Amino acid sequence: MKFKSLSLALASTIAFTSTAYAQTEIQWWHAFTGRLGDLLAEQVEQFNTSQDDYTIVASHKGNYSETLNAGIAAFRAGEQPHILMVFEVGTATMMAAGGAIKPVYEVMAEGGAAFDSDGYMGAVKGYYTTTEGDMLSLPYNSSTPVLYVNRNAFADAGLDPDTDLSTWQNVDAALTALKEGGSTCPLTTAWQSWVHLENMSAYHNVPFATKDNGFAGLDTELAFNGPVQVQHVQMMGDWAADGRFIYAGRRNEGGANFRAGECALFTESSAGYAGVKAEAQFDFEIRPLPYWDGVDGAPQNTIIGGSSLWVLSGHESEEYKGVSEFLSFLSTSDIQSKWHQNTGYLPITIAAAEQTKAEGFYDENPGTEIAGMQMTANAPTPNSKGLRLGSFDQIRGIIDEELEAVWAGDKTAQAALDSAVERGNVLLRRFEQANQ
């Protein structure tokens, strides 16, 4: 009897202990692998071990497009995660989702977690806020394009590595010299639409679309077939025709070529810094994105890429409290400054940027401050605040097709961009009609 009583008491104690220490599970679906996936997992582990109430479970769901589609499908099936990583071009889609999302400003207010929207960098948070300034999603990994320079490749081609590359006119001359000096890949790029149309438009303060690039209404129309964009794309087409620009793919396929030392110049996200620093066996540096000299107002400011974290509806209040605690943790200065320094992504808070500077990181790693400087050089205009366009992932696919026709010599820049605008506007009208 004593043994039986002891067993029952022990079982009761174990059951009570398990209940008392049961943690609320928070599901986070994301799109990161490799080094970025490792750093994300490190953040999750740090949060999970810092408290006993919540457990973040991070799950990779494919690339950005695949992760967004997985989240939409899961919501329709009633199996949605609490947090969904969505790339910046999915912002309009998420805003139109209505009852599928729970705005971050509401989550933070109800959860009671530390949250001061004024502490976030204006150039970053503006992309994800309402016209009233309320934050709909939390910026997570925000980047902007820069120019990476392989200094060894310049020297090998007999060109001064310190050549002024601030304008596209100067880049044109450098590409010619590099080609003549024996370079087989003077220039390559990642994310061609984002860098060479979306950011190029903002940097020159010309519209990518009407209605403030979509911020002012769903009845927006594409406008990236203007003179500045046509000039830029046609010049790149000319470079492609004679081997001065080597096209490697729609995403970041060109990154492998640059990191291997094959290419002299590379236009890519500031977040490419982590990979270049880890793999490059040559002397490299980061320069500002070039601009076309003679365009009034240029350079203005570049815009962000990357993703933000959206909170999905349909969960319990205690779970949302955990979400608010985790988002607050991700926004702390220590976490953000480390993320910024390890990846090349922008710090999302002013405090993290100041901490990074105070720690001497920019002095020790020249060029890593350029992305932030580009983003904040001038107050954003309606043309340079960002893009908020429905079905933009599909529109990017159209743009990629048309740009590839230019690189192949099958279309002029004007014909290709006119076609992309016409085809893209069809999708915008469908999106407008579906969300009226």
C-alpha cells in the first residue's frame, strides 16, 4: 500500500509539474536557409531559453513565393501559423487579406510588450504602415541594393580599383576597359527587376506606377516605361550584346559567379555582404548604387527589399501575447545590431544603428554603412517611398520575361517595357476588382 500511495503521489507531482511548466507553442513559417537560416535559428533558440512561457517553432517553407503561398493555403485550411514571413512585394496582398491578418500594432498593444513605433527607422517602417502610421507587420530583414566591386579583377584588367563608379556613365566606361583588359564577366546582377527597375526608378525619383506607386489606391497603373527606365535598360541590353553584362538568372544566381571571383562588378542586396565576406577569396568593397548623371533629382533614395513578419488571425489571446513578446525581443537593440552586422540587412531600429556605430563596426568594415546612408540620404518622395502593388510577384515574373528578351537581343528596351506595363496592368485590374 505504501508503494502504491508513493506511486500515485509521484504521478500526481509529475502531472502537476508538467502542467505548470507547459509552454505555449508559437509557429513561425519562414523562407530562410543557409547562413541566414542558421542566424534565424540562433535568434529562436535565444528567445526560447530566455523565458519559460513560450516556445517558438520555426519552419522553413521554401523560397519567398512558396512561403507566401503556403501561408495562404494553410489559412484556407484553418491550419495557419501564428507568424508568416512575407517578402515586401506581398505587402499589398496581405493588406487585402482583411480578416486573415491581425495587425502588429494591435498584437503589441493587447500583449503589453514593449513597442514604440517611433523607434523604428522611418525608411523601413513606412513600407509596412497604414497612411495613419500604424504598423501592420514587423520589418524583419530589410535590405537595399548596392554595388560590390572585385578590386582584384580591376587590377588584373589594368584598371585602377579606385575608379569612380558613382554614375552609370562611369560604369559604362569601366565595363569597356574591363572587357578590353580580358574580363569575361565585367558585370552581373541579382534580382534584376528589384535593382534595375524598382530601385532605379526610386533612386531617380521617377514613378514606377501611378497613385504614389500604389500607396494611394488600388486603381494604380504601371509607369516604368518612361525615358529614364528605357535608357537604363537599353544600355544594359547593349552591354549584354557585347559581353560587358553577363545575365545569370532572375534571383541571385549571379552571386555565385561574383563570390567565385569571376565577375568584376555585381549589383545585389546589401544582405549579400554575409555571403561575399564568407566566400570571397579576393579583395572586395561595397560602393553606392550608381545613378545616371543628368537626371534631375538623382540620386534620391533607394527602397527596401526583404521581408516583414505578419501575424495571422484565428489564434488564442495567450498565443498572441507570446507573439508580442517574441516580436519585441526581435526588435531589441542587441538582437538587431547583431543581425545587421552579421547579414548586411539594415537595422530596423534607430537604437540598433547607433549601437552598431558606437561599437566601431562601420570603422572596421568600410562600406557596410552605405545601405543605410542610401536609404536615409533624402526624405522619401511619393516616387521613392516604396511599392504597394497587388499581384506584384506575378508582375515581377512578367518583367523578368521582358528583360530577358532585351538581354537576348530579341526586343528593344522600349518595346519590352511597354509590353511589361501592358501585361502587368491586366493583373492590377484583376486585383482591384477582387478587392473592391
